[in-house]
Amino acid sequence: MSVLVVVECDKGEVKKSSLEVATYGAQLAAQLGTSATAVAVGEASDASLAKLGEQGITKVLYDKEPRLKDFVNNAYTKLIATAAQQEDAKVIVLANSNIGAAVGSRLSIRLQASLATNVVELPKTEGGQFTVKRGAFSGKAFSDVVLNGERKIIAVKKNSIEAQHEAGKTAEVVAFAAQLSDADFADAPKQVVMQDQAGGILLPEAALVVSGGRGMKGPENWNLIEDLAKALGAATACSKPVSDVDWRPHHEHVGQTGITVSPNLYIACGISGAIQHLAGVNSSKVIVVINKDPEAPFFKAADYGIVGDVFDVLPKLTAAVKELG
Amino acid sequence: MKFLVCISNVPDTTTKITFTPDNKEFNKAGVQFVINPWDEYALTRAIELKEANVGSTVTVLNVGEADTEPNIRKALAIGADDAIRVNAAPKDAFFVAEQIAAIAKEGSYDVILMGKESIDYNGFQVHGMVGELLGIPTVAPAMKLDMSGNTATLEREIEGGKEIVQVATPFVASCQQPMCEPRIPNMRGIMTARTKPLKVVPATGDAPRTEVKEFALPPKKQGVKLIDAANAGDLIKLLRNEAKVI
Ligand SMILES: Cc1cc2nc3c(=O)[nH]c(=O)nc-3n(C[C@H](O)[C@H](O)[C@H](O)COP(=O)(O)OP(=O)(O)OC[C@H]3O[C@@H](n4cnc5c(N)ncnc54)[C@H](O)[C@@H]3O)c2cc1C
Ligand SMILES: Cc1cc2nc3c(=O)[nH]c(=O)nc-3n(C[C@H](O)[C@H](O)[C@H](O)COP(=O)(O)OP(=O)(O)OC[C@H]3O[C@@H](n4cnc5c(N)ncnc54)[C@H](O)[C@@H]3O)c2cc1C
């Protein structure tokens, strides 16, 4: 019996959310008195996989089949199911990402496992019961869920576990062949189009986010948001009306009907703080609100606030960050 | 082309979430329920594709108790042809997926559309489960869906970009913006919805695999610390030295 961790890789590197998942898996394995093995998907390098030892992973299975570089739902599902069988994994841990959820839901049927998504903590495993805490009601609540099945699949919410780095420890990278056939690649994408990310930082994975609302007045003013984000190394985001009128691309829209983010720092600029917006951001660790209206509802959800004009305040913040170095 | 659109009945997005005193159940008192916002994209896109492909039908499906019928009727008013309600309290995602798979199989539906995620339990999983139960592809979450004969071309959102995927019917897709502009019912739709067929069927399938023990609300914020706009730069020092996030 072991814990199997699914790590997603991109351009040779392990994604940040997968470092969190690896940490979660290793800690869970320790709790259960077993070891954590990883199976890698996407474009990985042996060096970056070996470094998963720093998160507590002992062994990494990697199938070098080139068609696995892009996400293929069926092929990924079969690959991970094969690894789970080989390793006799009773618990599979993956990221609550678009890939993780797509694969985890199919695996739960194939392996007759109990699935919990959006999980925010290590499970409680005393007394033979396996209970996980997960986010529900779009960030407005949590629920404790008992997983009844003999096998369990856990999808860990991004930024809810801090990745550990124990320098010098390495994992053994083992070649793995899941014997995939052409039929497993029938749903392979015809084309993959990547966006230009501001500063190369993916919003769903970002630790720092600078976000703008209608108070920014127009797309021509977004340089103020981008300058602060760049100085901080943050991703940029926006409210729904801003993406609805195409001031910003849809993939930046956060909230109940957009992306849910839970960064360490969320800076809201000219956003009123409607309940649907808060639902997507209120699990951020620290929230900063800049708004000229002292009555803006967002201040109630904030840790720090500045009552003022974004056009005056943002350049000052950017300058202060640059000064800090 | 036979479209099956699965809709979930969820608390309105403005709902203040509370639980029963034992924290075991969501407190429904005074709560307005709506069609899950993402499911509205599935419904509208199915209706648009039906209009473009003569002879097609759109069936809406909900797994729920009788109190979901007003929203099923609303989906009929928006333009679905008929509806099925599996009469059961949806116990978990696996249970719901089994019901949907059974109906989809029995009715030989070509295209099964859902929302990306329910805004109450945030499972983000029913679509994958249904695809696997039926042995057909699932494309989730889809931002675009076009059909040409039996072939669908979809844009699937991945972190940092999108994949263009082609699948043949039957398939499952879960929908999100900017797929279409969700429609709202008009007067004529509301009138005709009253007489459209709504079939109620019993549940089938296995025991659920998960069980909610308890709900909890997030811890309350301490209150906001205000910094004078004239000294805005002080905020950055606080974020570094006090909050330690930068
Ligand atoms: C079903 C449904 C789902 C929704 N989902 C989402 C969602 O996922 N995400 C989302 O964001 N919204 C969502 N909404 C919309 C939401 O209700 C609000 O309308 C929206 O969040 C408001 O966006 P905003 O704060 O940018 O704009 P506004 O509410 O117009 O706020 C602008 C703010 O900027 C301030 N301001 C103006 N000028 C300045 C200045 N010069 N300096 C500083 N401050 C200034 C104003 O005081 C104001 O508070 C949803 C709504 C519905 C009905
Ligand atoms: C009183 C009550 C108590 C409940 N208790 C629980 C509970 O304890 N645990 C629990 O997990 N769930 C519970 N639910 C059910 C919950 O509302 C969901 O229907 C179910 O869990 C699937 O949600 P999900 O978030 O996993 O779906 P997702 O995977 O996020 O949903 C994706 C899509 O699947 C479709 N879909 C989801 N649910 C339904 C449905 N019921 N009918 C038709 N299509 C649907 C929709 O298109 C949706 O957009 C309860 C519901 C009610 C009314």
C-alpha cells in the first residue's frame, strides 16, 4: 500500500500546485506509515522530477511517451490507473486543477474510489475513518466529508498547503511504460494555444495577485495594475464586468462564476466587493482594498485598506515596492 | 441530434450561507434557488444548436426532490422541449452521476451538456464521472462548442491556455463562459412551459461513496487596518514586515 501523487509538469518544470500536492502526499504517507510515489504527466525533465525528493517523494514514475506532453484525458487516466495498480495505491492525490479534476473524476469510477475535490487540509484518519475538509459554497463555507471507499482520491485546492523544500533530498526517477495504444489518444487535442501570461505567472497558481475593477475606468489604465504586479512578481486579475466588456481577457475574471484564487496576497483596486466577487477571493490569506468610497463593502473583507483614488495610490505603491528591492 | 442538459438547483449567488444548529445541513430557510449559473451556458448553447439543426431536441434533467420543479420549468420556458426529474435527494456526486448516466443511456442522447461546476458543493466532477460511466469522452471545462454533423469542435480551458478538441457523438461537455449569452425566459416561453412534459422517475444505482459530516463557516476577519492615502507606501512596509507576504 502506498500514496500515489500525480504531478503535472510544464516546459520541463513541476508546476507549483504539484509541489504542493507532492508535499501533501508525502505528509499523508507519513501519517499513514507508508511512502509516497509520484507519477509525472506533461513535459518533465529527469532533473526536476528527482528534485521532488525535497517534498518528501521517494520514487517518481515517468512514461516518456511523447504524446503525453499535452493533456489527453483518456491516456492520462489509464496511465495513472496503471500506476495506482502497480503501486497498490490506496490514496491518490492530485491538484484541483482542470487536469486533476478531469482525470480524478474518471479514475474514481474506474477504480471505484471515493473522490473529494477542493480539499484544503490533511485528512483526519483516527479510528479507521477518513475525513477530509473541503471548500464548499464557492468559498463561503467548508465541509468535513467522510470518504467511505477502500480507495480514495483527493484533489488538493491550490495554495492551501505550503510546499516543503528539504534541500539535498532526491527522488529516484523510474522509467514507466503504461502500454498506451493509439485508441487511448483518440481524444488528443488538435491544437494547444497558450496565452501570454503577464510576467509568465499563472493566475490560478499565483501567490500574489493584483486585481482591477470598474473603478480603473478603462483598459488604457491597466498599465497601473501591470506595473505594480510586475514590481511584486504578481499575476493580474479583474472583476466580471471588466472582462464582460473586454477590457481584460476572460481568463482573468475571478469570482463565483470565474476563477477562484487563494493567494497569499490579493490587492483589489477599484472593485466594490460584491458577494459574487468575494466568493472567488475570500480564501486569500491577506486582502488589500484600494477604493475611493469608504463605504465600499470590500473593506469589510479586507485586512488592509486605503481609502483613495487608484490613479494616485497605485503609482505610489509601485514606487514603494521598487524602493524595497 | 438529441441534447441532454443537466441542471443543478443551487442557492442564488447573493445567498448568505448558514447551516442548521447542528451544522449538519445547509439552512434553506428564506433562500432563493436558481439554475446553477454555469448550467445556463449549457442550456442556452443546446437550444442554439437545436435551432441550427432541424429535428433536434433538448431535454433537461435534474436529480432532486419536488422543490426543484420551478427551476426545471424555467429551463423549459427558456426553450428546452421536455424534462426529466429523478426523484431523489442528490446524496453525492457519484450518486448524481449514476442517475445521469442511466438516463443518458436509456434515452440514447448524442450530446450531454452540464455546467463546469455546481456553486453549492463545487464538485467539478459529475461530468468526468458520467463520461467514464458511459465510456465516452468528456470535455471539461469547455469555452466553445460547435457541431458539424456528428462531430463537435470544442475549446477546452487548461491552466494558462486552451486546447482545441474534436470529438464524435456521443460525448459529455461541461460549459462555461464565453460559450454563449445565457437566455432568460420570455412571456411566450413561460406560457408554453406549463404544458411541456416533465417526467418524474425513481432513482437507481449504488450507495453514495462520500458523506458530509459537518459544515463550517470560514473564520471571521479581524477588521481592516486603514493606511492614509498620502502615505500609501507604508502599506508595502506593512505587507513585508507585519503580514510577511511579500
Ligand atoms: C449570477 C452572478 C454572478 C456573478 N459573478 C461574478 C464574479 O464571478 N465575479 C465578479 O467580479 N462579479 C460577479 N458578478 C457581478 C457582481 O455582482 C458585481 O456587479 C461586480 O463584481 C462589480 O464589479 P466592480 O467591483 O468592478 O464594479 P463596481 O461595482 O462598479 O465597483 C467599482 C468600484 O470602484 C470604486 N472606484 C471608482 N473610481 C475609483 C477610483 N478612481 N479610485 C478608487 N476606487 C474607485 C467605486 O467606489 C466602486 O466601489 C456576478 C453577478 C451575478 C448576478
Ligand atoms: C438537501 C440537499 C443535500 C445535499 N447534500 C449533499 C451532500 O451531503 N454531499 C454532496 O456531495 N452533495 C449533496 N447535495 C447534492 C449537490 O447539490 C449536488 O447535486 C451533487 O453533490 C453534485 O454536486 P457537485 O458539486 O459534485 O457537482 P459538479 O460536479 O460541480 O457539477 C457539475 C455539473 O453537473 C450537473 N449536476 C450536478 N448536480 C446535479 C443534479 N443534482 N442534477 C442534475 N445535474 C446535476 C450540473 O450540470 C453541474 O453544473 C445535496 C443536495 C441537496 C438538495
